[in-house]
Amino acid sequence: MSATTQVVLKDKELEKIDYFVNMGYFEDEKALIESALKKFLYELGLADIRSRIPQAELSQEEVEAELEEIRRVKRETFAEEKAAAV
Amino acid sequence: MTEPVRVFLDSTVHLFAYRSAKTNSSLVLGGMDGVLFQPVVSYKTLDEVQRRTRELYGKDIAGLVRWNLLMLPKLIVVTEEEIAPLLSRYDEHVRDKADLPHICAYFAANCRYLVTSDRRLTKMEIKKFVNFKSPQEFVEEVLKTKPYDTPGGI
């Protein structure tokens, strides 16, 4: 996400939070609104990332190959942390 | 307000969701609203996702991905300190020891579901204690939404 987009989002987020706080909403509502805003930001970020990387519907073989790669990464991360802890 | 259901999301869910919007992994993440469903990851999950995205797309994208993942509503990140006391309790039930911290994070955060596309993990003895769901199963059975027809239900 570009720095400009982040600034715009931050302003909008603050505006919305100010509005609802000033309206006298209670804690539950504030929590709901904060969750909704975070979800909005998450999905915007997800869409932004997807626009920057190749999108593809994977075949069965590609899925299996990627799962093997993820298992390798998992094992490497685990081994490195274990070694660092010794 | 009732407490949201806690759902542990392993690295496969995040990684496949970035690859394509037309995945059940993407629908699972879309269901994590922080109100009905609360997402849970471990620090190791963050590291794995970042490491794999760095390999696939470079460090700039990996940085964005880490930032993005942390924006999940009401995300719980389970720490090593919370996991450590549980390791010996579940060790004998997990064949691949690299999976053990994730299983312990599921218990440490008191999760109701563990969503993963790794069928090898779901076949281990630990399945007696863990409520595993593939992304497709979670979409169908828990979110009650029509799933995508994807290889392995990713």
C-alpha cells in the first residue's frame, strides 16, 4: 500500500471513530466499529498485495508442490529457532 | 456481547489466500470479523508466512504481508512463552516436531478450530484432541457459505 493511501485511510478511520465516540456509543459498539475498521483495512491491504503478485488458480500438482515448500519452510524455521535457543 | 469463537489459522491458509481470491482460504480469512470469529496465529506462523512470501515475491511484498496479517480484526498472536509449557504434554502425539508449536498455540489460545490445508498434519495422532478443518470444511460447516471447488479444498 502506498504512503498516500495509508494517510487517507488513517484520516477516514479517525473521522469514523470520532463520529461514533461523539454519538455516545457504548463499549460494545466501539469494539464492533473498531473490528469493522480493521477488517476493512485488512481487506484493502490484501487486495493491494494481490495486485502486486501473480494471481493463479492452482492445479492439484501445484498445490501439492506448494504444501511441500510450506512444510520445508516450517521445518527450517523450527530448526533455526531450536538452534538459536541452545 | 458473547465471546467470539477462536480460530487458529496456520500458514497454509494465509499463503494460499494471497495466491488467489477464489480460494476457500480467502473465504476463511474474510469470515474473521473479530466479532463472531477471532483469528489466532503464533509468532512462528508469522515467521513462516513472511519467509515463504519473501522467497516467492521478495522482501518488499513480505513486509507488506506481515503488516497486512497483523491487521486481522482482534488478532491473537500466541507467544513462545505461552507455548513452551505445553510442548512436553503433546509431544508424543505429533510426528513432525515442526508442527508441535502450532498445535500448542491452538491449545494455549483455547481455540475451537484449527484451519489448515496440510492433510498430513490432520492425519497425525493429535487429531484426537484437535478440531481440524480444511478451509473448504470451515467454509461449508462453520461459515455456512458455498465453498469454491479447489484442489485439496485450499
